[in-house]
Amino acid sequence: MTLLTIGAFARQCRLSPKALRLYDELGLLRPVQTDPHTGYRWYAPEQLERARLVAWLRRIGMPLARIATVCHLPAADVAAAVTEYWRQVDAEHAARAELVSSLVRHLQRGDTDMTGIHTPLRLRWATYCDQGQAREYNQDSVWASEGLLGVAEGFGSSAGAALPSAVALQTLADAGSTGTSAGALLDTLHTAGEQAAAAVNAMTTAGSALEGAGTTLTALVWAGSDLALVHVGDSRAYVLREGELLQLTHDDTQVQRLIEKGQLTVAEAESHPQRSILVKALHADSGALPDVRAHSAQVGDRYLLCTDGLYLPVALDAIERVLTEHAEPDAAVAALAELVHSAGAPDNVVCVVADVLPA
């Protein structure tokens, strides 16, 4: 076998000798031979393919620890791993973009320390909560106030038991405040999300009456004209803005992962038997925490927060039509409830519709 010097190998794979020495030390790309006296490294031509993969993964910004994991995967799984990494990058980029927009708005208003409240808005809302036809009891909770809109879909609880969904929303409500500055709001909610997760975990640990129970959590917390989105699980938040309905949240479900990996189409996901299987929620030992990100509200926005008891049996275009045609939140909620019952009301459902108005 003809071996390549580290210089020749570096030229062919477009990695520097310094990088190759680092990857050797990390166990990421070992030379086939190292001179015991000089420490000089020699590589086999067959290693070029892996070296080039490492080079490309570094160019897209993948951390070295993750590259090591990807490089040890079977060849058939590498593409899926790269796709999943880039999905996470996109999600983080979107969250940072929201934060940048919020920061720029405050700087342009002269609020450089981000301690003031500007252009306060008010909300007008209506809520709906109902037990599904096939359910023995309702484990879902809804919250609506000037400072917090939230829904949470509980699972694994029994009738009469304390609801993890209610505990998660109460914890968030205790932390949120319409008087909180936009700059401090996200920090406050990160802590509140940790507290909500801890509270749910404490009541659902092994041996407790609620062992195996848990909840999703989707909420909007308000501070003046700014708000933050708190989310984990598959409940959803939408905004109807200028006639277009936009989904603000990302479903933490198995089928969503399959869609992102290209293994399932959106149409196929609608009837997939595992469409409600969560990959992330608040429950004991899950280690999951809600995602928190900034969002900019406008006068005229209409928000819908709902559990999957609404959006699974009812087509999205029908939901959009109801939100567009009914001027008052209570009328919109009543029309949504009618759609759910027309579809057989197969699951528990909670939702809140809220309009953003000038103060």
C-alpha cells in the first residue's frame, strides 16, 4: 500500500496539516502510520473520502464532537444525520433572527438598556375547553390573561388527579408579567420554563400517583408590545396576519422528524398511525425544556393557540376561514368548536383565540 505524507494528504483532502494533527489527537481521523521517533504521520488513499466528509462538515459549521458521531455512523445514515443537524441550525437561526429583530427595534427607539415598555397593546380573547367523545376525562388546560395566553395537553393523568398541564401553565403565569421589560422577559421565561419542567417532573416521578404522566406546553407571554413564545410538544401557536395564517411553533413529534428527514410527506403524516407520538414533552426524566424565543406582535394580529384535538380532525384551511370570517374571538371560538364536533370530537381540545388591539 502506497501511503501519503501528511502534506500530500492535506493537499488532496483540502485540510491543513494543523487540522489533521488535531483530528488525530481527537481520534476523528487517525493516520495509518506514525513514526515513533519523529511523530510524522502517514495516511492511506482510502482515508481521503472520510477526510473530505470531515472537511465538508466543518465548512457547514458542524462541531467536531458531532462530526465524530456522524463519521462513525453507517453510510446509509449519514445523510439523515446531516439533515437533522441542519434542521436544528435553521431553528436556532430563526430564533436568533427574532431576537435580533427585537433588539433592533429597541435600539431604534433609543431603549438601549432594554428596560422600558413602548407602544403597549391589549388583548381581547376567548377560550374553549371540551372533552373528546372517546375520552374518559380531560387532562388539557388553557390559560388566558393580559400577561399570558397558553394551552397544555396533558397525558397519563387519571380523573380527579392534579393535572401536569395546569401546573405547567400556573408556573409560567407566576413568572410572567406585563410589567417585565422585553430585555429581561426571555431570561425570566428560560428560568420559568426550567421551573415548569421541574414542577411537572416532581409530580410524575416513578412511584408517584402520576407516574408516566406529562404535558405539552405552548404559551405567549406579553410585555408591552413585545412577547415571547414558550413551546414544547405538539400543541401549536398560529398568527393570522394580513390575511395569512402562519404556524409559529414546531411539532416535537416522531412524524415531524420523519418529514424533515424526507422519509414522509406532509400528506402521509396526516394519516400516519404514529402522528401523535411525542419526542419532546414535559414529564419525569425526559430532560426536556421548553424552547423560548422572541416574537413581534402587531395591532390587528389574531393568535390561535390549540392542542391537536383541534388541528388534527379539522383541516387547516377551515381553521383559517373561521379565523378570517369571524370578527369577535368568542364567535371564532364557537365556530371552531362546531367544526370539532362536526368532525366527531375524537380528542380533548382546548384553544384560545386572541386579538391584538391598541391600548
